[in-house]
Amino acid sequence: MFSLNPQICWTLSLCLMLTLFPILTRGEETVFDAARISRRLVDSSPDSVGTFATIFPSDHPDLPGEPFSLQQYYASCHTNGSLALLFLPISRHSKNILRSANHSASLSVASPHPAAWKPRVSLIGSVTVFRDVANTPDEDQTASCYLKRHPDAVHWLPKDKHQPHVAYWARFDPYAIYFVGGFGSSHYIGYIPLELYQTALRPESPHDPKSIAGRILIDQTQS
């Protein structure tokens, strides 16, 4: 059976949306607006806490295949929108991720003081866990970036010999983005092409001040 590479599919999707630009509107917002708003919601969140969702493994004794969601720290440390996580294998989310074939999860971020008319976004992606602590990519920069957002996490770092639990650095790579801008009569509601989301707030853009790049330390181009 013929199938396309996921990266090609997203590229074709972006090209189609660019071609059909006049159609890609929901009231006052376009898909391009939605991409910028989504990135700002995630990157500029005042507490960098989102709602993480995972699935219980199929052989779980009580809740096989059921969804599980709980608040999760993250830090926006990558120019392409990937997120840094502190991964503790003892946590329920971590157990579900490790048992998932693709290490899948979703992260939802809403506006401060959420309301039905305010924007929110859900990122669906996979988690890469760096179990080799000594060879974690950009470990120092990741730790610095993460601790700027979550100073209390200093007691849980992977290299801390006195921490109560085993911990690793991890990277959450979104591969699908769903955005709700508010009420559909005035705002965009729907999927945002991955490439559009990844490039929405590039630090070199003249429309985005360098101040937001303080937490964008690593140019991680994998998706």
C-alpha cells in the first residue's frame, strides 16, 4: 500500500494552506495568526506549566487504554518549538510514555485565567528521553534554561546525587498542533501545519523582539 513520509505530508499540507490562503480564515484570525499566538502561549507562559496527557498501557491492571492528564512543568528551550522536560521514571506520565510505542503524549497550554473566548493550544508529539546523563545533548544549556522557568527543580536534576528519585532530561517534539482561538465566529479553530508552528517565532525575525529569545537557546531542528 502506498504511503507518504510524515515530513512530506506536513510540507505538502503547508504548501496547500499557503495556496488556499483566502480560505484559511476563521473570522478575524488566519492560520498564520494562530501559529504565532500558539507559540507565544507556549513560549511566554508565565509559569511554563501545561496539562500533560498520556495513555495507560494496555496491560495496566485497572485502567488499560484509559487517558490520564495532570499538570506538567516544561521549558521552551528550542527555536523550533520543542520543549525541555525533566523526566522522572517514577511518575505516572513517565511510565505511560515509556510503555507507548512512539513515546507519545500531548501538552495543552491555555491563556492566563482561561476562558471560553481566550486562545488555547494542544501539542501532540513524542518524548525523547536522554538516559545517558553524561552525554545528554546541550545538557548545561538545557539545565540553565529549565531552571530559569522552574528554580525549585534544582533539587531534582539528573546530576544531583542527593535527589530522591532518578531523573533524566527529555525533549518533547510536537508533530501535530490543534488550536482554538476562542469562539469560532471570530477566531481560528483547527490544525496548524507543523512547519508553520516551528518557524512562527524565529529569533531573527524583525517582528519578534530579542527579549523572547532568552529562553530559546538550542536550535533543535528535528521534529
